[in-house]
Amino acid sequence: MDKPAILGGQPVTKKKIPFTKISISEDERMVVEEILRSKVFVNGPYTKLLEKEFANYIGAKYAIAVSNGTDALMLSYLALGINMHDKVVTTPLTFISTASTILHVGAIPLFADVKEDGNLDPNAVSNIKESFSAITIVHLFGYPADMNEFISIAKERDCFIIEDAAHAHGAEYRGIKVGNLGDIATFSFYPSKIIAAGGWGGIITTNNREFAEKIRLLRAHGELKIIDGKSRYQYIMLGYNFRISEIEAAIAYHQLKKLDKFVKLRRIAAKILTEMLSGLPGISLPTEEEHKKHAFYIYCIKIQPHVIGWTRDSFVEALNAEGIEARKGYHIPLHKAKLFININSPTVNYFSKIIKYPDYSQLKLKMAEKLTNTMVWLPIFPEISQTEIEAIAKAIKKLVAWKNRKL
């Protein structure tokens, strides 16, 4: 039996399989050169083209390109009128910006537990007794949340729905593209995302004209010119400089044209890996309900340490020793992060001088806490090869077999 590389054995692959790999073609290279020659670096034709084509792709009336996915969330909260002392329900199993942007507009995050798949649990949200202004739903790893249930809750509680779709470009729920299911949706074009814009970049989609117009004002200093096209240096709203660069917009536009191909290749890779790992004791694989289309931004497995003989952290370390760049992922739920444990300290959060926050340290969210100790993120990207997928599966089987060998 092969000894794990972390214990002195030979690795499954000497050429490390990266966690992700950006797919860049000659189209992206040529358009960067085109923009450098044009010297139009902001507010150019590619920004407008990206907005038009992204809206068409999602099926939304409006798309507004912005500086990044974090700023997209903050602008969305502001456009919805969410501000001081308002409460927003969200998941603790996400990147910090989902919740920190709530803080930045002066609102208060209310964390609710998640389901086994990692997405926000509608039942947990329904059980929240206090009133709230919005629900921010993350389509975790590219897998759509239970939107019909959340839409019903939003109608009952008279609140907004924000889709944090940073993971979910190209995902679908009941035949509708993610990003066209709530009041506003935000996407990220960070380099590791399904669409990479060559730096930062993000985009907001909505079907509400008032929201779209307000976002356009907010992203460009609140200047009246944004509305009437002529009134320079007349400012009607406190705004920001949250604009996308023309290079980022152009790269994102060319990536958008290949989005369906990217998602198709990710789904094929995920299917192969699932087939190879199927039936392995102590390993839970991603599943997909019939009415949901997973974009597989991340291929996440869940382990049972007492069955496979490895803790999650040691398993990830051992996989990396085998040449597989696996990750622990979100290994601290946000309600356990030091920011939220110390949220009422002015040295941690300046809003605490005027806002009293919940004692997040007392919050018990069992599923989120379980998942942060059992999740393992595996490499997946459009150009991953059959050989690389086989190596990932071989490494996992090797580690499980070693710990379960008869001594």
C-alpha cells in the first residue's frame, strides 16, 4: 500500500495541480493592446458593451459595472435604502464582504444557519423573530439557493432580496439565471472567479430602473452628469469612485462570451470527479437538484474525520503533499470571527459608538459550524485535464485507504 507523501511516500503527482487556473485567450490579449492604443481607460465603449451584454445574458433590464464585488454589495445596500440600524439577514458561511458591507452602510447583520449544502436555510430565516430589511443570499460555490422559499419569506416580511452571486455566474434556478431572481444581484470578476476581469471588477443586475439609476450615481461621486449627460461638477448625492476600468470591462466582456463554455467544462469535470469518488466511505460529494444548475465555481467535498481517519486540516495538508492544491475554504464561520466577537468595540468597528450590535459570541449555528470543520475544496477549472482529475481522485483514495489499512 502506498504511503502518503506527507509521511515520506511518493506524491501522486510531481507537477502540482493548482486550485484554479484563469482561462485567457488571444481575444483578451488583443483587446488589452487595443485599449492601450486607444488610451481610453475609463467609461469607454467596452464598459457599456459589457453592461448591455451581461444584462442580456442574465435576462435583467439593467447591469451596472463597478470596481469589484465588494463595492457591488455596498452600492446595492445603499440603492435599496438600507442604512443606520437596519437589519439584514445573511449566511455566516461566506466571504467577509457579504457581511462587512452591511456594517459599512451602518446596518446590522443577522446570521442564520445553513443547510447541508452550505446555502442559507429558509427555515432558519423564517424563525428569526425580529424584523429585518433584507435577506442577502449567497449562491455558495455556484449552487443556487432555495429562491422560491426566500421570495415567499420576503413577501411575508416585506423585505428586499439581494443575491450575492460572486460564485454563480451561469448558474440557474428553475430555468432562470442566477442574478435575475431577487431585487438586486451582485457578481465579482476577481481573478479566481468564473469570469476573471484581469484585476478586480464586478457588476450589479436589477430590473428596477430607480435602483439602477441610483447605483450609477453612487459609483461616480453622485455627479448629476451621470443622469443628464451635461451637468459636470454638480453633485446631488454623496457618492464614491467605484467604477470599473476599461481594461477590466473589456476582458470581462470577452470572458462573458465564453461563460457558457466555462460552466459546461466545469460541470463535465465535476461529473467525472463525482463518478470517481462515488461510494468512498466518509466522503460526501456535491449533489444537484433537478431544478438547479450548479456552476461549480468550487468543487466542495465534506469529510467525516472519524471514518476516513484524518482531520479536515490534516487531510488538506496531506492532499497538498500529494501535489493537489486543496483548500480548507471558509474554516471560520463569520459569527465566530474576531471582528464579530469584538464588534461592539470602537477600535474594531467605528459604528459601535452609535450602534449596539448583537452578542455574536452567543450565537449557535450548528450546521455552519460543522461544515467549517469538514469542508474540503478541490481543484476545478475549465481546462483541467482528465489526467489531473484522475490524480485528485487517486490522492483522496490513497489517503483514505492508508488510514483504514489493517495494521
